[in-house]
Amino acid sequence: MRIGELADRCGVTTKTIRFYESIDLLSEPNRTASGYRDYDDGAVQRLQFIRDAQSSGLTLAEIASVLELKSAGQRTCSHTAQLVSQHIAAIDQQITQLIAARDELSELAQRAESLDPSSCTDPNRCQVIEAGRSHT
Amino acid sequence: MRIGELADRCGVTTKTIRFYESIDLLSEPNRTASGYRDYDDGAVQRLQFIRDAQSSGLTLAEIASVLELKSAGQRTCSHTAQLVSQHIAAIDQQITQLIAARDELSELAQRAESLDPSSCTDPNRCQVIEAGRSHT
DNA sequence: CCAAACGTTCCCCTACGCTGGAAGAACGCT
DNA sequence: AGCGTTCTTCCAGCGTAGGGGAACGTTTGG
């Protein structure tokens, strides 16, 4: 099948498919005599797998590393498991950071309510934010 | 003072200062006869304010919007408060998304432990991920 | 037989917050 | 006078996941 059909079947754009090919996430397909990309059903499977993995929160780089090992004939369950747990750890760290930022902002919000706007005249600063500096 | 001293005093690089100027976060300073940027103490205050606000989790665009209104002579407490609460909402959304991704990955991790790697032979897929497709 | 719809490659653009380097001018100290 | 450091501008890129559009070739239906 040609690129448009593959795209429709998998719910992506042709741009995305060419992009995946450019980063070696999809292998280069055969070409027709006139140079059109010519895909088989395996490409549908692989592309759907990529979208599934992506919707699970894996990055394209992580998906690529799974597929690379797969195509080298390895049993990748343990590799996948390791990769997934690494990714979970990274997400936990992001969540921690976001919660810290959230806490910081909540304090600012409270302070903003309690301060008198008319005492706020310095053009370079803002007392809402400034007041929180010492304890940060 | 020249750009290097300002940078040292505020703990940033000269690159960062020029970058802030290029996005209008810092206003263009006076120049010496030979074309060097020449800053006063107000620049130190403003730059430190920017770093404080940034460490509170605000983006440079948000900081710019506070500073813009300030320099227009407005009392910005209410604006700052609104901006902060918007940012908190955005962070909450990010956290929600990350937790969803985390849950998804936890399921994958559990599945990876329970599956038999030797049954995993398709070069285009990975049963750990594939098995979760239906309920996603 | 021709126009529409599809395909190709190519390069630039997005947002974010910078960092690095090159080429040249100016400053500071000996 | 000369050497090293600091300054100037501009250009380029990182990483993520593609999107937009130009300029051109191919396929397909009426």
C-alpha cells in the first residue's frame, strides 16, 4: 500500500510517517518503479505498536530502543521492563518538581490576597513575589 | 557597570542577559562611548526579581507580562494573582497527565513481570505493550 | 487527454531557555 | 607596545514531535 493508505489506517499523517522513517523508527520501505513508498501489513502493525506505546507515555526514543532490540531478535521483556521502570522514575521526579512549584505558587497566591496593592510601586519588582525570596 | 559584573552579581551568564534583552525582558541599557552595555543598580534588582520569579516556577513570558504592567505604572497585585492562579491550574493539569501516564506504565511494568519472554517473537511488537491496547 | 488527487524531496517553523562559537573591537596591565 | 581578558554582533543548535508549504513528478477517473 502507499503512504496515504498506511496513514489513514493508523490514524496518522503522511508527514508523521516520513518523520518516523527519518529518525529510523520505521525502516525504509520498498519503492515502486516510480519512487513511491510501498508498505506491507507489517508496517501497519509496527506503526500501530508505536502509537500504542506512545499513548502509554513512552517517548519515541524509548520506543525506538525497544524496536531495535526486537529486530535484533532479542527477547525484550526484561529490557522493556527496565525501560518502563526508568521512565516511571523520571515521571515521579517531574511530578515532585511540579508539586514543589505548585506549592511555591500557592504561597504567592495567598500573599497576593493579603497585600495592599497601593504599597506596590517599584517598577522593577512586585512585592508578591519579592516577599517570598528569603525562604526559597 | 558592565555586563560581566551584572552577570556575576546575579549569578547568570552574559549570554543569558543578552538573551533576556533580546526578548524584551530586560530593557536596553545605555551604552558607553565604545558601545559597551552600561547597567545601573536597577538592572540588578530587575534581574534578581526575574530569577526569583523564575524559581517560583513562572515562565519568562509570564514574568514579562508582570514587568510590562509594572513599567506601565499599574498596581499589579491582582494581575499577578490572576496569572499565578492560571499557572497553578496549568500545573495541575500537567500533574494529572503525568499521573495518568504513570498509571499506564505501572500496568505495563506489572505485565512485563508476569509474561513469558520466550513467547515474544514478533519483530514489530512487544507483548508487554501490545496486551494493554484494548483497554486504553 | 487532462485535471485532480496523490506522491516525492527540500527546507523552514513552532515553543522553551538558553549555550556555544566565530570574528572583530576595546580595555587593562606591564 | 603588546598580550590577555572582556566586550560587540551574528549565526547555529539543543530536544520533542511533528506541521506548513514550495516545486515538481505520478496516478487515476471521467
